Amino acid sequence: MASREIRWTIKATQDKLAIYEYWTTRNKSVLYAQKLEKLFNEALKIIAIYPSAGINTELTDVRIQIIKDFKIVYRIKENVLEVLTVWDTRQNPKNLKF
């Protein structure tokens, strides 16, 4: 199986950094943010190889992968896995847009 290149959209990068900032401020430590970064990266490496493993959405080629309390929303392209957003599932699901 060939692995796809992983690309983060600006929105996904901003969402991820906001999550890290929240937890760093809340915990007064970067350890949890670093743990999340590692979890997200490990999950994306697997998704890049097996992109159809995620949960289907109503949009063609857009899937969701759940990691702890977070959803990574991504689009499958020919040789690219495009991360659209990172979502904390403890938020109101009506606010999830991708």
C-alpha cells in the first residue's frame, strides 16, 4: 500500500493550535498538547495508508477519524490526504463545519 502525502489546511492548523493552546493554558504545561500532537501524527500516518478506514460523511471523499475526544476530518485525494479540521467532540456538534 502506498502512503499519501498529508497536508493540513489553514483551518485545520488553526484548530489544532487552538486546542493545544487551550490545554497548555488549562494545565499550565505543554505535556498534554505534545501527547495530542503525537496521537494525531500517528493516526494520520495510518490513515494515509488506509484512508477508507475513517467514518463516512455525507460528502464524497470526506471522512472522520476519532482520536480520544477529537475528530480529524479529512478529504481523500489521489495522492494526498488533506486534513480539513480537528474538532473537540465536547463542543456542540451543530458548530462542526468542514
